[in-house]
Amino acid sequence: MLEQVSEFVCLGCAFSRDERYTADIERRVNLGNNFHLFRSLQNSLGSVRLTSREDCQNHLSQFFDQKPQNFYSNGITSFTYEMAKMTETSEKNSKKMLRLKPFKRTFIMSARYPDLVQLVHAGFSFEGRQIKYLKISTTNFNNITKPIYFMNAMIHAREWVTTPVTIYSVFRLVENLRSEDRDLLQDVDWIILPIVNPDGYEYSHTDFRLWRRTRSVNLTNSVDCVGVDGNRNFDVSFNTVGVSSNPCSDVYPGPEAFSEPETRIVRDILLEYLDRIQLYLDIHSHGNYVLFGFGNQTVPSNAAQVHHVGAAMGAVIDTMKLPEAGYYLVGNSASVLYGSSGSAQDYGQVREIYSNRFIKYFRVTIAI
């Protein structure tokens, strides 16, 4: 029992001292005549400062050594077991709250700055999580002469570092706008989607850190594996290069283009604002690259302009990188990295060509 209590205490001592949980503990655990042990343990923990597991164990040893033998009953064992389970759940919830805190802080900016920021509920992931993005504009997106910069991150669930790029961009545009960047807010409208794949993102925290795909289930294709590579699921040269027909592969493109609700949301944003989107940034963390289409080793008609913009971006990033980090490579994704099909970068680029605006507008994919 001491080991169970030690685990419970070392996971979160404050939990046992919080009066808000007392009623729930009484409801879930039949302590009977031993509830005064819980009270006594609460008071005991509240009177000391515990900084390590050894401190916890030493204090609890002293606590139980002072109690008569009749304190040790099945009821106490049940109590400590239930408390340990409840505390484990509490810690998981706390970790989840911590990782979601930046998102919540970013999304509440729409309430804090209603004349500048609009929160859009774009739809739901396969598992029912809301997918939201921010529209940032000084003219409420009503000035159709202003270009739109569209930025999204976390198509690949394990690339946690990509979402902070979007969150920091919101912060710089809304709460920490510098005088030299004022034109980015005044002359440009922004769409920022911090997390495309929330199901995979959650799974990469709770079950498998290196999970890459979505979490959709399609029993027709596989009864063993779930999800598809969201960055192979777009309707551009779909299922031709850099993919696998194995539903368990990290580059499985899915049974058909846009089979995933998450990629359909990105598609719908691109199509809704096709006439105004000037820059599309699909952020990844595979390496130090600024990449553009196409993944089949062909290039768009405005490749020279796109490469010029990418080189300028890479040069600025290089001035800020850590000394030990490599320089950013700029170029066609198939030439610099590897071949691919059905990617967000290629879909954004080809949509512009179909709209006959490829001379003025272009797409760049940045991987950090």
C-alpha cells in the first residue's frame, strides 16, 4: 500500500489536498470508517514541502509508522488504488491542458481583438475534434484587392515544432507588431491554421510519439492499420510518386484523393480564396528547406519567381539560425529532397495555374 500511495503522492501531492476533489473521492471510493485516514494524510501532506520521490517515501513511511495496525484494511488498499488511478488521470488531463494552452490563448484573440481577428470553425477531424483557423485582417476580409497569405501546419502529426511557427506569427501580427512589419498587417490579409491533423497530434502525445498520419478508419482497406499520409492525399498527381499501396505505410495516400476531412478543409480554404491567395506556406519540420513543386520533378511556369522568393526567405532565416544548424536549401522538392505526389504544396501550386493567375501569384512550401 505504501508503494501505491507513494506513486500517487509523487505524481501530484497537491491533488490530495484539494477540497474540490473530496466529494468525488467519497462518491467513487467506499472509505467507510477509514475516511479520517484520508483527512489525516491531507493534513500531513499540507504541512511539508516534498521535492523528490525520496522525500515522498520518507514522509509517508513516518506517517504510516505512527498509525495503529487497524488502519491497514482492504478499504485503505482500495482507497489508495483508486486515488492512484484518479491522480494518473488527473496528470494526463493536466498534460493535455498544458499542450493545448497555446492554442486556446491564440484562439481567444478573436474575442480580445474582434476588429482584427476572426476565429473560424472549419469543420471536424475524423475523430470529431474541431479544426479552427484564424483570419487576421484590418478590413475584415472585405477589401478584395488585398492579397491573402495562407499558412498551415501539422499535416504530419509528429512535427510538433511546426505549430509554434503559426502561433508565433499570430503573436507578431496581433500583439507584438513592429513598425517595420506594419505593412504585413495593413496590406495583407492572413489565414492561419495552426493544426491540420488534431487526431494524429493527440495520438502522438498519448500513444506513439512518431505517429505521422491521420487517424481515419477504413475497414475496406485495412483492419489492422488506420490513417493516411495527409500530405499525399491531395488531388494532384494522386497516388503516382513517393507513395505506397500498403495501408500501414507512412506514405500511404489513402483510398482516394481527399478521403480525409482534414485535407478537405485545406482544399476548401484554398478554393474559397483562390483569387486572392498570393502565398501559401505548408510548414513541415523534415529539415532546413524552402521547397516548391512539383514532386514529380517538373516545375511550374513561374518557377523562377518562386525560387527567387524562396531564396530570399532562406537567406533571412539563415541570419537567425543557430551556428550549428545547417543553411537552408532552396529548390524544387523532388530535386532537393525526394519525389512525391498528392502533396499540399503541389495542390496549391496547380490550383493557381488552373485559375490563370500563376504569373502574379505563387506557392512556396517551407520546411523548418
